[in-house]
Amino acid sequence: MKKRKNILKIAIDSPAAAGAGTLAKSISRYYNLFYLDTGKIYRYIAYLKIKFPKKFNQKFIRSKIKSIKMKDLSKNSLLSDEVGTVASIISKSKTTRKIVHSFQLDYAYNPPKKFKGSCLDGRDITYKIIPDADIKLFITANIKTRAMRRYKELRELNKKISYKEVLKSIKKRDKSDLNRKISPLRKTKDSLLINTTNLTKRSCFLKIKKIIDKKLSINGNI
């Protein structure tokens, strides 16, 4: 695989609803990086499985991934609890992960030319997808804070769900992400830990910006 040279690569891992997506988007906009929420890819595949159960197979997945557009990953329907549960199951499939892995690598190392680099967030980005990332972050927050964030997000989308249901779902997702045999969620030794529990979005962004700016000042144009 060909790799673009002198690009900034940022890898972010986090449990569900820790705020990694929001931070990654802000970072990407500020530094003109291509942003990819890798978890949304699995949610998109889960959405396809639910919507097209009879057509759903590896060939179908490959064809959809090849023609995927970023707007497909921003559908509100991907945020449903049902999609999240199916996504957690799908992500354990070696074959499916191989298909998604190839897609992720391409955007990580060969982002569109108009971008100065890439920023990916997910569960195994720091050690599986971009092990040589210039910046590695592990974003987290306590489980009640994460559940409340997801609950508010779903309520804004007019989803009828209780906080207790969301908390239960987050706990279930954490258990699955941490204990799965294939690419489990874990913090690498070279990843910087950022706990967002008591931080505002702005303070989180500034904290990470300081880290990135320091890296850029040392290495110049990466």
C-alpha cells in the first residue's frame, strides 16, 4: 500500500460516548485533517444487516463499503440502540473486520489530497490501524457521564428511551469492547490519557491542541 508522506496522523481510541467523536471532528477541522469515525462503519454495516437481511453477506458488505460516502456515516438512524447492539456483534467477525480494516488503512495513510493528514477514532486505532501515528490519544469519562451524554443525544433526535436503558446499553457495550478476542479496546503505553468527565468541549480541545502544537513544533511539517 502506498502511503502519503509528510502528513499528520492522529489515532484516537475510546469507549462509547466518551466524547472522542466530537473532539476528533474539532481537531480535524482545525488542522485540516480527514476525519473518519471508524465505529460508524460498523454501525453502517449493522444498519445494512437490519434493513437488508436477505441480501446481507460478505459480497454485499464489500460492494457497499466500496461505494460508501461520508454522508452515509452521518445518518441519525445509525445511533439507535438496536444498530449499536448489532454493530457490537458484527465487529467480532474476522472477515468483516478484514474488509473494514482495508478501508480504514486507505483513508488513514492516503487521505484525499486536500487534507493535510488524517484523524481516526475507534477502539483499535492506536495499535491496529495506525500504530505509527504521530499523536495517540485514549479518551475516556466515567460511565454515568457517558450514559447521560448518549441519552441527551438520543433525546435530541426524539428517540423514546430512558436513561436507565442507555446506561445498561453502555455497560453492555463496554463489556463487549473490552473482552472481545479480536481487536479489544485497550490503552497503549504510548497513548495519552484524556479524561473528559469534568471537562468542557472547549477545554478538551485546547488541551489536545497544546499536545499537537508541541509535536508539530518539534518535528516541523510532519
